[in-house]
Amino acid sequence: MSQFLQATVYGLLQGCIFGLVAVGFSLVWGVMNVVNLAHGAFVLMGAYMAFELNQAVGLDPFLGVLPAAAAMFAIGYLIQRGLVNLVVNAPIFITLLLTFGLELLLVNGMLIVFTADYRSIPTDYAAHSITLPGEVHVPVGRLIAAALAVALTVGLSWFVRRTRTGMAILATGMDRGAARLMGISARHVYALTFGLAAALAGAAGAAVGSVTTFSPADAGRFTLFSFVAAVLGGLGNTYGALLGGLVLGVFQAWGGQLLPGTLVNAVAFGALVVILAVRPQGLAGRAFYASRVEV
Amino acid sequence: MRTRTLAGAVVAALVLAGGSACGSKGDAGGGSDTGNGKLILGASLSLTGSLAKEGALTKEGYQLCQDVVNGKGGVPVGGKKLNLEIQYQDDTSKPDTAGQLVDQFNDKGIKLILGPYGSATTEAAAAVIERNGQVMADAAGADDKIFQKGYRRTFAVLSPANQYAASMIQAIYDLAQPRPTTIAFVSADDGFSKTVTKAGVKKATDMGLTVVGEEYVPNGATDVSSALTKIKPKNPDVIIGSVHLAEGVAIVKQAKELGVVPKIFAETVAPPTPDFAQSLGAAAEGVLGSTQWTDKTAGSDKWFGSAKDYAATFAKMFNGREAEYHNAEATAACLALALAAEKAGSTDPNKVRDALAALDEQSFFGPLKFNDVGQNVTKKMGVIQIQGGKPVPVWPTDSAGAQMKYPGAAA
Amino acid sequence: MTDVKTDERTTGTPGTRAGAVRALLRGTPENAGLRQAIGWGIGLLVLIGAFGLQTQLYTGQVRTVSTVFMFVGLAAAWNLIGGYTGYACFGQVGFFGLGAYSTAILMVHAHVSFWLSMAVATVIAALFAALVGWPLLRLKGHYFAVATLGVAEALREVVINLPKLTGGGAGITIPTFGPDAPTPWLGNDGFYVLFLILAAVAVAVGGVVAVSRGGYALRGIHQDEDAAAAMGVNTTRAKTLTFAGSAALTGAIGAAYAFQQTTLFPVRPFDVNITVLMVVMVVLGGSGTVAGPVIGAVAVAYGQEWLRQHITTGHALVLGAVIILAVVFMPQGFVNYASDAARTGRLSLLDNVRRYRL
């Protein structure tokens, strides 16, 4: 029983990390209908930034979240404004290909600059665990990452509903033409959204870097799990990614206990296909976002 | 009208096709890789992709071999001195690309090949080598399955996969006081790791240890928590990981998080690499690892001297970095080809192949001698332990640098 | 939509030879039959040329060109469902791997000859697509893409977890010589011909679809599915048939791939990068056209190979940059760009950017 409880708790924490990584991806998809295949690369860039800061000045990676996010925001804004905005009106998969090319560029650039060494940002406290009654261990590092995930999701929710800029983003996501008629600069708002998503990815990278090892080859994996979490949770809601991540994490944990360990990924993808077949808008998404083809 | 045009077109195509499908030009002329006093070797390596890090380590080993051999005047082959030239191509860590690259080397007349990194890519390359009549010195493909297919042109300088876990179990049996009784395995599910695990389970059972768990995780996983959670209630004394670097780090890290505390961890492949100790920090202390080579390995040769000399040469060439076994096994493969070419007195692939099969030499890497399927079974593996953040050889005791600490896991 | 300047520069003086040529290039309802015949003729010439090319290549180059043909076939097959119908399947590699592993399993465990295995693998892939398409073809846009991606990934995980049947992570090897082998290995030259024929069949199917009523139905579905349904097109049947056909072709190519590689590991035959490459090739070449996938596949496959040989470190980086540039400056694909340019006389690439940017 305690084994099952431990697996569930660990799965929830892992799920929060999935959600943390996926929240930026879900934002971009929901607002701009752009599937950003380079999302995993952004996460890695955040991780490497936190790593370099840690090496250079000994900055704790969870504090390194802030500079990583700020730097990634600038990079994301520029990429959207200068590059992705150029193909927004093109057929739907052009943006997909653009982000694919971007991913190749970024990942291989990181491979050349940082080499393929596996890295991690060890801190003395991250591997310690708090022991709850019932022999359930809660690792401190993952707990902080999970708290960060919740905080960022809540913060994003507040930003989108309570500030003018946030509402501009929502509006542009619903109907770009109408938003422009209202005087919103769609170019700027799109760039802002992408920058925000990149910042969230960078923050996730810094947190993830202290919890697991990473190398440039991991970018694809981050993107793939962001896909699954975003779709499971559903688009059109800021907390969709977190919800999807939690479901994914718990499913994987339970699957890992009941089935042989190698089936864990099969469980994740099987769940994805079933949910899409039965309820395409995901658990908490809005049906409108599931049926639109163009923004 | 359209159907008739179509039918006529198809018939015409078939007729012409039958006439022109007479095959390609064949090889671009073989055995000409001496040209201008050079001994050209082909190497298809994973310079990008999931095995990029290990591919880079292998490339360093090959580069060092080339520099040292050429610095000493080159390989004497049949009265002439030939300089080594290694041509690299990137197989992007994919087995089918590796096979294609070996074919492309064959085209250019390059018949002597240095192996890629990893058992999957080596297996793909070995199939092509056999077909084309090339010869391969295998640096990093240890899976026994490669050598159970009847190939006669691939020679592995490294000890086979079945030794990886078995050597660590033997070391623990010999040196750990009080002797542990229970053992659990966490294994990646690729071919190499599975071979290691199966052999390890057999060895453990033969030595009288009880195997309380055998859990498999997806290859490349950074989350092995489900395997560890299943093992935890069984309280094994020893946890053996037949894994690669990502899973290896995850096992130690997550075991600490989950409160799984065996008396000692022992892992394949990961602990001797520098990234392991760097990623884990203090948690890496006391972890055992099996290794193909340490700087205390016995044996020496005329090109590289002893193991210690090799380590010094490596440090000089690569900014003081410590050589580890992935570098050494690569250099050893290159050395094997050079020695074989020298012995054969020619670069003809068949003569080199026969010279390799008959090779029986000592080297900085240990003995180089192949059995009739091409594996180097005379060479023994060593066991290291991370002490003070560095891998230190602890077994066999005659080439040990320090005593094995047991219990090894940080409490 | 660019406006067509109706002056003599583009329409030409009627009755003159130059005018007839321009009319041919532009395409009018009168010369449609002639245009199609010319199209088939060009295709035939290319095919013959490809056969002849084989005699000029060395063995390693033969293997490289075989891979190019494989991608031509894959791109043409994807074009059916992704280009004409507009349902971008991101799990296409799932059918590839399914065909490959079916063939391997039949040859290893049941000692079936390669040709029969390939036929069975094709049918298996088609049936699987029809089965999976029944719930998934109801989805649109990115959701369809992600769902099919999930199916491909799930297939790979299933293959890894049936080690007795598929060898799991350790791979499966088809015996190719000796008494165990159901069919002797075809040789690099043999596989060249096999992949060329498969590619030709895939392109020919695309060609037939392009001019047939079925093809018009697919294009209708792409542009406005509800309107097509209102016009009486049975959209479910059309989509499912196309999906199954595309999967069948992909599965057959996968079968040939399995035999060529002889040893299969689960990662590569189900690699999502193969699907993305297919999409890149079709889109850059011109999706929804017959020649587009061919041109795109040859350009990208050959370009990738050339880069890999000449820029050993950083070839993927350059490829990424090239893809970005190509997508920004020619998003409609080369074939569409060329036919637009022939029709309107406008060659400016910056026009493309102005048309599609925000």
C-alpha cells in the first residue's frame, strides 16, 4: 500500500514537472494555433543558462529561473516578431515546418557550443526528501519544481484575465481579425505570447536541470511530452497543461507499478489516443479550440 | 484515349527496364587505400544524435592513435612506412545510416574500418562489412549477439557484454565484507543491457546470491522511479544497473529521493565517465562501475607504452583531462588494425583479416587476442569505485589503486 | 490570390506558336488532355532515366540513391492524405514501421518468402489505417496530427514490449543467407530497382488521383469539408480509402526497408523524424501536386546526404537553416511557385513573404 502511495505522490510531482514544461507550449498553441516543435529546445536553453550561471557565480538553479526566463522572453519575442510572423497566414503546416527547422538549428547549435556532455545542476538540498507518514518520501527538489509549476500556472491565469495585455492575448487568440479591429497590434501580441511561452519554457528548463540530467538530445522528448500534456489537458485554458501533466504523471506512475516498467510510454501514448478519439478537446479544454483549423 | 496511352507507356517502361536493370558499376576499385604512403581507415561515428557524447569520446581515442602513430614515423607495412589517416563520417547515432556509410567507404576503396559507438550501430555495420569483404576493428560494440551470426570479418577489442555485470558481482563476492546475500537488477531494455543482465543474473545465482528483482526500464529513461519503488520493499543489499549514462544517474539520484538504500550500487558504462560524478556530486561516492580499462591495467606495447603512459599522453593532448575506457578501447581498435597491417605486410583486407584473427599481442589495453568468432575473451574487465569524486580501480586486486569501500552507498 | 495581368505578355497573341505554348503552360480546359499526356510522358522519361542511372553508380552511391527513392515513395504516399486531402498525418511512420516489422516477423517466425510477406504487410498496414482512421479522421488540423503521432509512438512501444515476437529493444534479424533464409538478399542493385518501382507506383497513384473524380473529391474535402459533403461527396469513405491507400504504400516501402536493413531495431522504423522529413519534402516540393513530392524528396534527401558528407560537424544545423529559409520564401512549395511564375510572370520571392506574413 505504501508502495502505491509513494508511486502516486511521486507521479503527481513528476506530473507537475510535465505541466511546467508544457504550459508555454499550450499557450502558444491555444492563442496562435502554432505547434512549436522547438519548444523542447527552449526548455534546454533555459537549463543551459541556469547551468552556466551556476558554474560561473554559483547561482542556485531555482533562483536561476528568473534570469533564464528573462533571457528566453527576449529571444522568443525576437523569434516570433522576426521569423514566425512571416508565415502566420500560410497553410497550417508551414509554421510546423518552420519550428522544425528552428529546432534543428537550436539543438545542433547547442550541441556545438555545449557539446553532448550530460549535465545536471546538483544542489545539496535537491535530493533530500521529506518523509511523510506511511514511509512516503517527497524529494525536496521536485517539490520546489512542482510548487513553481503551480505558481506559474496561477500567475499566468491572473495575468491573462486581470491585465490589459493578458486580455489582449486572449482576444487575439479568439479572433485575430476582430482583435485588430479593436486596435490591438496582432504582431506585437503574438510576439509577446511567444516570448512569454519561451520564458515559461526557460523557467521550466532551469528547474528541470536541477532535478534530472539533460543533454541536447533531450529536446525532442520534452516537446513530445508537452504535446501529450497539452492535448490531455486541453487548449483554451491556462491550467490545461498542468492538469494534463498531472494526469499523465499519475497514469505513468500507476502503470509503472501494475505493468512491466517498459510499458510506461505505451501507457502515455495509448491514453493520448483514447482521449483524442473520445473527447478531442481534452479534459478541460474548450471545444472551439479543438475544431478550428485556421485562426 | 488516356487508358491506352497509359497502357502503352507502362509496356514501354517495362521493356526498357528489363534491358537497363543490369546493375551498378560495382566497387570503385578495392585495396587502393594505401595511395601516397597513407594507411586510410574509415570510421562511421555518432557525432550527433543520442550517442553524440560517447561518439565524441571514441573519436578522441581514434585521433590520439593517429597522432601518436604518425608521430613515431607511421606504420611499417611491407618495407614502407605509412601514415595513418582516419576519415570520419557522422552516422547520427542511427544503425541504418552506419550501414550506409560503411558501403560508401567501400566505394572509395576504404576496406579497413574502425567501429562505431554502440552495439546497435556496430551490428548494422558488421552485416555490411561481411557482405563487402571489408574488415572492422570493433571498439565499442560488446553485445555477444553481434558475434553469434557467423561473421568472420569483425574483431572486437573490448571484453564481451556478458562480462560487464559478472565482473562486478565477482568483485563484490571477493572483496565485500560481510558478504551480501541479496541482489536486484535494474536494466535498460536494449539488446546490450539485456545481455549484460542475463549474464549477471546467472553469475549471481551461480555464486549463491539471491536475485530478488529484475526490473526493466525504457532505454534512455531519466525516470526509473517505478522500478525503484518495486524494488524497495525487497531491501536488496546490492543494486546492479545494466544501463547507460542517463539511466545510471537517475538510479542513484532517485534511489536517494525515494529512500532506497542498498549497501552498494554497481552500474555498467556510466560510473567511469566524468559526467557521472559531475552530475551526481556527493551522491556518486561509493558507486561501483565495470570498466574495460584503467590506467593501472597490465600490459604495454611499442606505440603507447603502458596504461600509465597512455593516460599521460591523453592528458597532454586533451588539456589535462583524464582518459577513460571509451577513449582507450577506441585507441586499442586502431592499434589492432595497425598491428595487423604490419604483421600482414600489406593493406589487402583479406591478409589483414587473417593477421587479426591470428593476433596475439600485449598492449596498453591488455591482451589483444580474438577467439574464432572475433571476441577478445582473454582480456578481463576491471571494476572501479568512485572515491573522492574520481573512479579508482579496486578489482582485480593486483591492479587496484585502493581498497573497495563496503558498504559503499552514502547512508 | 495574385491577380493575373491580362495583357499580351501572359496570354500571348492567339494563333501564334508562342501563344500556343503560353496557353499550354497556363493550362486551359481545351488542352487538359494534352497536358496530362505530356505529364505522363515526362514521368516515363524520368523513370527510364532512373533505371539507366544505376549503371553509372558505384555500390555505395547505389545505396544512397535507393534511400532517395524510398523517400520519394514515402513523400508521394503522404501527399495523398496530407497534400490532396489536407489531413496531415504525423504518424505516417507508424505504417512504415508496421510494414517493416510485419515483414520481419513473417520471414523470421513463419519462414514466408519476402514477396508474400511484403504483400501481407501492405494489407496489414491498410487495414490498420482503416481501423485507426475510423475514430481519428473525425479530428481536424493539429488534433489529427497529434492523434496519429500518438498512434505511431504507441505502436513503437508495443513493438518494444513484445520481445518474443519482435525481439524488443534487442532487435530482430532476418536471415539472408544460408538455408534459413526464405529469400536470398536482393543485393544493393536489387533494392535499387525495388525502391524505384515502389516510388514509381506511389507517384503513379498520385498522378491517377490528381486527374480522377476521386481526386476532385479529396481536394473538395481539403478546401471545405462541409461544402463537399453538401455536394454529395461521401467524405468518410473518401478519407478512409485515401488513408488506407496511403498507409498501404507506406507499409510496402517499410517492408522493402526491413529486408534491406536485415536487422531492425524499434527506434528507427518508428522514428518521428522520418514523418517530419516526409512532410518537409512534400511541402517544399509543393503539396497536392504530382511532381511536388518527387522534387521535394530528391532535393531534401540528396541535400541532407551532401551536407552530411561535406560538413561533418554542423550539417544538421545547416539543414535547419535551409529549411527555415525555404519555408519563409517558398511556403507554397516549388511546383506551385513555378507554375504561378509561369502563369503570371512574377518571380519575386519577397512577394511570397508579403502574401503570408502577419
